[in-house]
Amino acid sequence: MTDKPDIAQKAPFPVEVTEGKTYFWCACGKSSRQPFCDGSHKETGFEPVKYTAEADKKVFFCGCKHSGKVPLCDGSHSSL
């Protein structure tokens, strides 16, 4: 079990989301379907974060896995 997530990338993932649709953001950084979960977190101690879109729009999912506003980017990648 790890206590720190893998950094998938040091930039956000821009994604067009659909109002009312639920997305599961990868918190461990191991998913091959970034920024979304593919089940790679098994036995890591991490769990995916549920995000339900409030509107049809572009959002920026955290790619570095260190955001203080998970699952969305807060710019934390700039200090890694």
C-alpha cells in the first residue's frame, strides 16, 4: 500500500462533462484511462472520487493528484 499517489501528469485534464452524468476520478494515478478510474487502485489504499456534473461544460480534472479541490485542478501541479 502506498501513501502518495502517482503523478499522472503535471497539468490538468480538460474534459467536456454532461449535466447529471457521474464520473469517477482516479485518485491513485495508476489508471490507464486518466483522469478516470479503471480499477487500478486495488490494494493501494486509494478510492476513486465521485463527481457529478452540474452543467454541460468543460472542467479541468486534476492530473497531478495533489489538488486541494479534488477531483478538480487547483494549480497544485505548478509547485511539484
